[in-house]
Amino acid sequence: MKPYVKRQKNDAADAEAICEAVTRPNMRFVAVKTEEQQGVLVLHRSRDLLMRQRTMILNAIRAHFAEFGIITAQGPRKVIDLVSRLRDDDSLGLPDVVRSALLALAIQLDSLAVEARNIERRLMAWHKQSVASQRLETIPGVGILTATALAASVPDPSVFKSGRQFAAYLGLVPRQNSSGGKDRLGHISKMGNGYLRKLLVVGATSVTRRAPTIDTRTGVWVRSLLKCKPIRVVTVAIANKAARIAWALLTKEEAYKAASAS
């Protein structure tokens, strides 16, 4: 409503600007979520926080080991294996004060894993009773986490005029800097819902890895892109397509039907 405020800021000017803004034919409105959908999104945000804390603790443990000359490869499994060795025996030769501190971090790591699994079970239970979420799970690269997040975040898909508009809302389209009749497209805009965009891109990454074994038309399309485009560009293209398909399934209330390669 900022462009419709004439001059100065006061309650009367703001109310007049709001009344003017809602009458514009191209004004966008936000669909109201139910309490159930808001609860599901709270579960998602809580799990995301727990996973970020888990990553912080894993990095801290790995760095503390490195200070004493114990180097391990990157990845959660390698650090967890090192912590298991620390718990089972004292062959690593660490001072007692260091060992006690690392074991305290390991306890926190176990606690975060338990809480994350509890949240995932709650999301699975909601997924089983949500028809929209089950439809979305049929899309290649969309798992239970992405499906439940999409179903809870988009209560009314008709708010978006097309799948392309929905993909733009997620920031999966090129940023435009066009002028004088010349189209200049840059990197993706990264506007809108960053959490949904992250989930779709992660799912698209799994599709690129499985591309050689996918015998559908989507697999043929992905393999053709991988021959001429960088893998990250292909990943975003798949995420964009998944977002458009998700909008179509929510709008038409149908499940995804994979087209054969022939």
C-alpha cells in the first residue's frame, strides 16, 4: 500500500491507502491458512532449526578433533563414527577434559536426532491423512517433506494464475533486467518462499543423480539438459518444472502421471 499513501503517515492516510490498494484489479491477496496447516508449518520450521543445530554441532566436533590432529572426512556419518570410537574406547589419546566436552556435544547430537525423528513421524501422520500431500508426493523429486510443506503452504492454488506464476513466487525464475525492448535475464530471483525453494532444489538434485535410470519422458528431458548445461542449471530447471506440476496437481486435484519415453 506504500505507493498509495499520498503524503505523510498517519492512520487516516494509511486507511485511505488500504482502501485504494484493495480496489486495484491486479492486486495480489494471500490465502488464509487453517490452524492445521499453520501447525504443519511449525513442525517444518522446528525440524529445519534442529537440522541446522545438528550441522553446527557436527562441524564443532569435527573441528575440535582436528585441533588434536585427528582428521576425518566430511559428512555426518564420518563424524558419528568418530564419536562412536570416542565412546567405546580411549584409543584416540585425547585429554580427559577434551573427551568429556566432546561427549557432551555427542549427547546433544543424539537428542537432536531423536527430536527430529519425532517431528518427521508427526509429518508422516499428517501426510497419510492429507489427500493433497499424497498427490504431490507422486511428482518426481518430491518426497514427504516437500509434499507436506507444499500442501500446508498453498491453501488455495487458484491465487496463482498459472504454474509459471507459482514458480516465480518461489524464486525459481530468472531475474529480469530488461529495457528498451531487450530481454536481459540473469540468475534466479530467489524471491518468495525460500524454504519451499530449497526443498524443491534438493529433490531435483536427486532426480539428476537418478537420471540415467529414469525411463520416462522426464528422464529423457533431464539427460538432454545434462549434455549441454551445468548440473546446477539443470537442477533449478527441474525444480521449476516440479513447482509448475505441483500447482497443476493442486488446481486439478489429480495425481501425477508419468509419460513414457516412447
